[in-house]
Amino acid sequence: MMIFDIQLADELSAIAHLPVQEISDMLEIPPDRQLGDRAFPCFKLAKTMRKNPQLIAQEIADHIKKPNFIERIETKGAYVNFFFNRAVFAQTVLEDILNKGERYGSSDKGNGSVICIDFSAPNIAKPFHIGHLRSTVIGNSLYKIYEFLGYKCIGINHLGDWGTQFGKLITAYKHWGIKDDLEKEPIRALLDIYVKFHDEAEKDPSLEDEARMWFKRMEDGDEEALSLWRWFKDLSLREFNKIYDMLGVKFDYYTGESFYNDKMDRVVELLQEKGLLTESQGALVVDLSQYDMPPCMIKKTDGTTLYATRDITAAIYRKETFDFDKCLYVVAYQQDLHFRQLFKVIELMGFDWYDKLFHVPFGMVSMEEGTLSTRKGRVVFLEDVLQKAVDRTLDIIKEKNPGLENKEDVAKQVGIGAVVFHDLINNRIKDIVFSWDQVLNFDGETGPYVQYAHARAMSILAKATQTITGEMGGDLLTEDETLELIDLLARFPEAIEAACQANEPSIVARHTIDIAQAFNKFYKNHMVIVEDDELQRARLTLVYATAQVIRIGLGLLGIQAPAKM
Ligand code: ARG
């Protein structure tokens, strides 16, 4: 909560005899500034204070100790309405932003406690598709948000680099693979032979046995199998890294599923010791029927391990290695059952930190029909999507701003930023439809819209004839639109905290859009480069602060903010 709201909540708490937290949850921002800048509804107090809410409102208005930034208090029905002293408010907020600079909104609340964030995790030898993009951008943003609030983050890419599919790939490669293709366009070639495997296996089921045999050889440490697997993995990683570079995403560890190969025996033994393993048709499982869940498979009939086996092992390894306070799994909601099973098994094993594991689910992305060429089959390649966003943006820039320098760089920042923003603006659990018109619309609730507001602010600053001195001239920043903007800037830190609490980057995205919209409204109504030096300086300060805050907001989403576009 911002400092003013805290002060106000303190005073209200003293008079209404409710805890500050409860009070601040009750404080509202009236839909219309004519009604006040904050409103406090008294309905809830009727019970404890045994009076009708209107009377309570009056009593509070008469007796509250008025904080210095409040100019006037009125009541309307059961509401106490507070009006800011706009000059004090503007002055204080802008001073704070100028002082903190690019750290505005940060804190040391996290106190260095460790947050593991398991995100992205594409599957080797398969395309990095638009669904993995969501995990990547949400995880990346959470990483930045937690870090900004003083946590120590550990970003883990739990690559899908182990499992029966590699047995299939090796089989396919042995039968039909061509080395040249693989080196040139590895993911596409790998996908092709993978698809071919499935087609052929329908006709000839013995291919499945062959595939199982190869995976078994991998798990048994067979050098031929492993060197093919390693080659597939290297090729895939090279491709994935191109995408991570485009997005500007980094990981602290690329410990994929295969990393746990030599660590699983111990875990299976532990499960055995705890008496959690039962045999079911030759396979080893943890029975979870008591908890209304299907059994969690630990080992298949042929003794090979599974996704769940590796996730149990990974959780224990991470706890022992990093001693995390939280471990987040940014994974599509389809895997909800998997994570409930995982967390339950960890609990049953007697680890008291099972409640520090969190699945951070997100909805599906589908493509609007006809937006992409699907000549490659039904799979949408992320690299194509990003490249197309950049190309289209470049076309728009050439049309709108032909004189711009570094058009290509800006097109990258804007095009990719647009895709990322589109992924983050909605509540993450919502399914989204990817539509080009929406993604690149410069007037909608989009990345380009926010970036454009920032670039506009930067260009105003570049045209200024005054310099910002730190003398805000708060008394010159009191119009309605101006106050609206300043209030949003003031509440920005609280949006970051809320985003962290709910693991929901969309809260930051939403707030950043709101600031961009309020800024455009301010700018439409008030000239900044005016003759009056003091007025120009005051408005410039606000423009400067706004650009600063938008930049921080975009940064927390993993999006760049070009100064010109
Ligand atoms: N590779 C998996 C997939 O694409 C996601 C892995 C998520 N992380 C985890 N620890 N299970 O579906």
C-alpha cells in the first residue's frame, strides 16, 4: 500500500477499532473524483459499533485526525469521502519517484529468501511452441518481480530431455534419418522423423518395441544410445537459445529431466522405505486413492522411470541444494493433476516443506484461424511467430515513422514486446486467442500502446527548454487528469506487491496500461512545453516520472522501452 493510504488507514483504524489491514482492504477509490479521492464505506462497522452506518460515517468524519495530505472530508450516506490536498500529494509522490529512480517500487521485503522458479521447460526434439512461450514469459516476469522485491530467485529450465520419446527418435533416425537435414533445420527435421515414426508404427507395431528398447538402453547408460541423444539435445538447445535470445530470457540452471538420472535410485529406495510403493501390473506406483487421485507411477514394467519420478527427485534435489522458501512451477493448467500428485507424494514422504511447492497454472493459447501459414503441419513454431511480429512491426514503422533511425532494432523491441505483452495482459488462467490485429494494435491494450506512450514522454523531454530541478511545483499539478496520473504512479509499488503475492504478472501489465492511458489523457489536455517556466518544469517532472515508471513496469514484464519509435 502506498504511504498515504497507510497513514489514512492508520487514522481510520484508531477511530473505527479495526485492524489496519482490514481497513485498507475496505478503502475504495471512487469512480468519480468529484466524490473524493478515497472513500471509506461504513456498512461493515454497523455490527461492531452498533449504530447505523450513516451515523458512523458522520462520527468518523467529525473526529478523525486528519492526515496532512487530506484537505477535506465529506460524508455521503454511509461513505466517508476524503479529498487530497493535491499539491502535497503531487509533491510527495513525484519526489519519491525522483529519489528512487529505477528502483521505484522495489523493496527488500523478500529479505533474500530463495524462490525457485521452474519455467519454460520445452521438450527437446520437439518444437518450442506458443504454449511454451506463456510459461517462458510468465516465469521470466515472476523472476523479475520477485527479485525487485528483494527475493533471491533461481530460474530453472526443467528441459524435457529424457523419456520414451527419445527411444522413438533414435529408432526413427536409425531407419530414416538424414544427417544433413538435421544440421540445417534440426527441430523441423526431428519433428518430421517423429511424425513419421508414429505413422509407421501404426502399420508396424514392432517399431514401438524397438523404441522402448532404445530408451531402456539410454537408461542403462549405453554409449551409442546416449551419444545420439546428446546430439539431438545439442541441436535442440541451439534452436531454443535463439528464441531465448530474442526474448532476452536467461536461466540460472538448465537442469532438465536427464539431470536426475543418477539421483532417482535413492528416491525410489526412500519411497520403498516409507512403505509408499505398491506393485500394480508389474509397475511400481504410489497409491493415492485415499486422496481421490489416480496412482502416481514411479517405475514402468520394464523398470524405466517417468516424468513424475523425475519431478519428485527434482523437488528433493532443489530443496537440498537451494533450501528454497518457495518453489514455483509455471506450467499449463492441463498438468494440474500431475502437480497435485507430486505435492501429495512429497507430503507422504514426510517432507514438511510440501506446502512450499506451488503450481502456477496458465491457460491455453490458440491461434486465430488463418493467421499463420500452417504448411508445416498443425504446429505453430514460435520462432516464426516472433519473426512475423518483428516483420509486421517493421512495416508499420516504415509507414508511420519513415525517418526513424535503427528501424530494425526498434522493430525487434516492439514486435517481440507486443507478443510478450499480449501474453501477460490477461489473468494467466484465461485461455487466450492469438490474433495479429490485437497483438500489434497501437491503440488497443497492447505492448506497442504502452511503448508508444513511453516514447512520446521521451520525445517531450527531449524538446524541453527547461531542466528538471527537483523543485516539483506540486501546486501546479492539481488538475483532474494530472491527479489521476499521479495517483496511478503512487499506487504502482502496490501493484507490484499484489502481482508477487498472486504470482500474477498481469497485475503489473494492467497497471502499466492504466498509466499509459492516463498519461495520454493528461497530455491531450495539458501542454507540457509552455512559456511559463515553472509550469513547464512541473509538468516535465511529471512526464519524466511517468516515463520512469512505465520503463520499470515494462522491464518487470521482460519488455524493452525504446526512446523513439
Ligand atoms: N516439459 C514439460 C512439458 O512441456 C514441462 C515441464 C514443467 N516442469 C516440471 N518440473 N514438470 O509439458
